[in-house]
Amino acid sequence: MTESGTFAPNPIGYNQRIAVPDALVPWRADYPSYNPPEFNDEEFLTKGIEQGWADQHDAHLVDFSNRPSFEGAVLLDPTTGRPLNPRGRQGLAGRGELGKWGVNNAADPVVIAIDPSGIKQILLIQRANGQWAFPGGMVDPGELVTATARRELREEANIELNDIVARIITKGYVNDPRNTDNAWMETVASLFVLDFTPAPKHGDDAKDAKWFNIPSDLKSLEGQTGKLYASHGDILTLALAQI
Ligand code: RP5
């Protein structure tokens, strides 16, 4: 089970998001009338607090000193005590369906199989919102990101790659549709290169799991899959440049 326990952003809450003109996205841009709607999935977050994976509702109660961001130092809103998204205004306050104020850490296994003739395939799962994605998930408290990647592969695709050495290909902010002004996703993506294609079986909240041929580049892959979830297309492009 993923920490958040959900894949599809609640369309009701996230649909309140307002558009922010590009020039006014950075917090340093003066925008005195900025007053975005607030979305916190209270029932879901209260369950998360009880189960220990979500922060308290009041961000003042959270110790952010041990919550590093790949984006550098994170500013806190002096009034609410909430972290401010380092990528600027997102048109929605609160933390929506993300358990943590500020950084929410994920891990993404990028599993690519290459056959003897050089044909490449990528293992993807289908999320509840229908988009294809890496079988990634939230890092559990105290868990190493490399362990998260292997756990999520097992849970979402029923694939164990214990004998395969993975290498980290990128770490950073994810353009996840659940991001808000005060909560956002960051991931560590690990590359697994295989010379075989273990049969996947979808599990957890993945609706499907399968291998896709990568004909030449991301664009040709997305011709089959549709746009990959969040920043996964960019991550895959990085991965392909490294093999
Ligand atoms: C994305 O959300 C990450 O890249 C990762 O794939 C995923 C983690 O969230 P859940 O799958 O646990 O919802 O931003």
C-alpha cells in the first residue's frame, strides 16, 4: 500500500485551483490580492494522522528542521507556519491529498529491458486516473528510498529485482497534479536495466501493469500510452540518455 493510499487526486478539491499568471508564480513577485482556495482532504488526512503517515493539521506543530528538499532551503509562511512551494504559487493552498506539509518523498523505479537486438521496453503501471506511470510510491517513515523503489515494484507490479543493481538517475521536484502552495512531491528515480522481461501482475491501486516498446523516443512511446504521469516522461528521457 502506498503511504497516501490513493492515486487519483480528488477532482472536487483540486478543481478549485486558480490559474496564476506565469510572471506571478514566484513568491518574490508582488501579488497582494493572491488569495487561493484552500483544499485539505480532512477525512483522508485525519486517517493519516491516526496511522502516523500524515502531519498534524496545524503546520506549526511540525518540525521541518529534518525535512530537506532537493530544491534547497524552504521558506515557511510566517502566519500559518506552512512551507511555501519552492516552485512558487500553485493556485491552491493547503495540502490537498498529500500527507506532509512541504516535501512529500517518493521513489520511482525506472525498469528498462533491452533485448539482444537492442530493442528497449519500459515497465509501466496504470494509475487510478488512467495515466501510465512508473510503479513508484511514497517513502515510508525510516525507509531507504532504494528499498521503497523495490517495495513499490513488488506491490504494484509483482516484480522482485533483488539481484539487480539499480543506479540513481535523478532526484528532485515532481510536477505532480497533487502539488499545492504548501505541499509537493519530490522523488528519487532509480534505473534497473534488465535483459529479460519478467511478467508483471498489477497490485495495490495500480489498474494494470505492462511492458511497452520504446520505439525511438518519449514522443513515440506517448503515442501508445498517452502522456506519462507527472514528470515521468522527463525522467524517462533522462534514463534513456544514460543507457
Ligand atoms: C509521483 O507520485 C511520484 O513520482 C511517484 O511516482 C508517485 C507517488 O505517489 P503515489 O503513487 O504513492 O500516489 O509524484
